[in-house]
Amino acid sequence: MRFAMPRFLQASVFAGVVWAGGVVAGSPPPADPTPPAAVPTASTLPKYSARPCCSLCPRAGDPQAYEGSKFMNDFRVLIDGRNGWLFRTALDLPTQFNVSDESLTQLHRLSEALGQRGTRIVMVYQPPRGLMDPDKLTPTQRRGYNLDMARSNYAQALQRMRSEGGVIVPALDKLVDEHKGYDYYFRRDHHWTAAGAQHTAKAVADAMKNQPGFSAIARKKFETHTQGVIGKPGTLQKVASQMCGGAYSMQYEPVFVTDPVGGDSLLGRESQPDVVLVGTSNSDSLGGYNFAGYLEENLGVDVLNVAITGGSYEGSLLHYLASKEFQQHPPKFIIWETPYQDYPDTEQMAFKVYRQAIPLVNNGCRGKTPVLERKVDLHQGNNEVLFNGGGKILPLVGKQYQLEFQFSDPAVKDLAAEVWYFSGLKESLKLHYKQYVDNGGRFNAELRSDRPDYAAATLMGVTMQLDQAPAKPLSVTAQLCERGGPQELTAQRR
């Protein structure tokens, strides 16, 4: 805590310095015509008091104060925990985990597609803050939070993910312990701490080591050491300060890094590791939580980290599947870290994610002969991109085909198209990449097949509507091709 020196003390100190200077110079001090100032006493000195900083204001408890944006809605409603902790009642204290049948169907579809290329998914379904750090709730909050129900339902959600096989799901529910002796999350931030990342990595390694194919991966030793500290201002405290004013202190934690034993930290790694990490800012090396490093230390193998901060649940996965690294060297394992609240909990959200990911497993329409293809210079208004006609209607039904769009501008991150069918059905196809995900202007999606009527409908065409003229010339190359890789295509033709 810093204290400002009162002005009269500053003046006294300054005067003393000048006086001493006069003595050293050998000349008597000048006569002071003013009477000497009164000497400060205990009763005249300023008094200071210290008190705990930053409890939430009444506005933070008003749900309507969080309306207006999805970002603010994610913090509904902030409450004070113990020892300076903050919690979000909606996202941090759930007792239900909505892993729907449809989301599982889509996850296992992706698992099967990756399996054809020799890759297995390791799903790291990250638990909520209240479940992992319930001892930071006040006694009243703790009595109101049914930890036993939350733990049981979380364990059931993990079991549902692994129920049909193919997907490896670590037993993160075994980490739930009110007396574990470390903080899994930061006090006022939604990211896990290095300790949380470390214990999660250990659980992931325990789930992977006995899996088929793991023993064939080249092994090496890694060691972890500290390298400075990280100051975490905290997303929850930023919103709290925005709503209530005031400022919280930074939370400082050691930064850990992991290196191969006896090898260079860069040149000592495999160029194309057989274990790849995709995920959010919890996994990105920029965050300082060292999840990838702890995975290497516990697994004893190189891990390629392609997680992207700000990429959300699916961003880094889609980016990696479309990459040359995956297409030329599919790994044996993809570790997919995702916070529980980002996992798609509706049929529409799940299908939107996986209808993009599954075509990319086999590189979309690249390397395939397109059934329809057209390059169009886009203009303001309606643009016909693909048309199933010209004297012959092809039997292009939804369950068998996929679309690919490549824009001339690689910075394009939003696609809005209308997909028309001869049956009268129409779909608004809207795809979006986050700001930090480099998609190169490329979009892939299966024709809609999540409903029987769409799966059996014959494609008529695809249009794009531009409300404004492009700022610079813009074209798109659209293709329609058969789904799947060589094995799946062979099975379809039979």
C-alpha cells in the first residue's frame, strides 16, 4: 500500500536539504524572517486506514444489468465468494450438463471419419469453476449449491461421451475434491491455473497410455521448470469493475515451461508429432498455463499444440483439419480441450459444427471431381452460385454431397448463402470463423441431412445475397462433390 507524503512534510524535508547545502558550502544560513513552523505531533499527522477492497455493488446482482450482449450475458450473475473469489451463478454453478443425443451422434460421426484416417479423439470436457473449487464459496452459497448432484451429473456426461466407443474421455470427475489442496481456477478469471492444467494433463495421460497405438509413438523424457510469473487481472473482475467501479489487485502465479531432457527445446521435437492438441485459450501456449507441456511430461511424447485463443470450441479443430500438417500426416490422437459451456447443447448447434469438421477430415472437395462447379464474380444483390439444371437434373440428395466455397479474398470469415431444393425446402447456410482463426477464405459444409426431409431432398441451387457492393472485387469458387474419403465413397456406390 502506498502513502502520499503530506505537503508540509515535503516542505520540511526540502528545507532541510537546502540548509545542509548551505553548511557544506561554508557559508552561514540566511536569516529566516518567518517564525519557525510548528513541529507536527501525533494529533496533527494525517491518519490512514486499510479495509478489504472490492465487494460487488447491488447492480452486479441485477440480471437485467447483463443484457445487451452475449459477452455480458456470460457473466450473469456475479457473486462474491470467499477470499476475493468471484463466481458467475449461471456458468460456474451448474448441476446439469446437457450432452444431448444429437450432439453425441455428431461427435461419433466425426470420430468414425477420423478413425478411417487412423486418428482417435481424446475429449477434454472441462468442468465448471464451482464444481472444481467449491471451497471458495461462502457457507451460504455452498449450502445452496448441490455439489453431489453436480459431481454425479458431470460424471454421467463424461460416461455418455464415451458410451459408444471411439472417443477417449478422461475421468476428470475424479479430480473433484473440496480438499484437493490447490486452486483449479484463478480467483477471478475463467481460465484454469497451471495446477489445474497439470492435474488435467495427468488424467488425460492416464486415459491414453493403454490405448491401442500409443505404445508405437516415439518416447522421450520431459521436465518442467518455472520461468517468471504471470499477472492475471481476471475476466470476472474486469466485468465487476466495469459494473461497480473500483479496481481489484492482480493475481500473480508462477509460469511453468516444459522442455525435453537433454535436448534443444525446439530442435529436439518431432517435426510431425502423433499427438496434437486443439482447443481454446486454456491450451494456447500464449496463456501461460502450460497444458501442452504437462501433457508432454505425463505422456512422454511430443505434442503439437495448435490451440487458438479466441477460437472457441471448434475454431482450432477446423483450422487444423484443413491444414497441410493434418492432411499429409494424420496423428494417432487429437486431444480436444473444450470448456463445458462451449460444447454444443442443441441439435442445430451440434450439426453446424460437425457438418463443417467432417468434410475437412478428407480435405473437402479438394482432390475430388466436383459434380457442380462455378466461379462467380460477386455483386450487390442476388448472386446465383450453383444451379442443378441446364437440361438435366442430377439426383443430388443431401445425405450424399458436400459443398466447398473458396473466396478470392482470404480474409473473408463469414458466409451467408441460401440452399434451395426441388421439394420446396430452403436452408439459410450461415458459417462464421472467429477473428483469430485463419480460414484463408475457405468454407466447407455437408448438405443438410440432420432431418429426413432434407437428407432425401434434391438440390436445386445455391445463391448468395450481398446487401452492399464489395469494397474491392470479390469472387467465389463454389463446388459440390461427394461426401467422404475413398472408403466411404466406395461404400456409398455399393
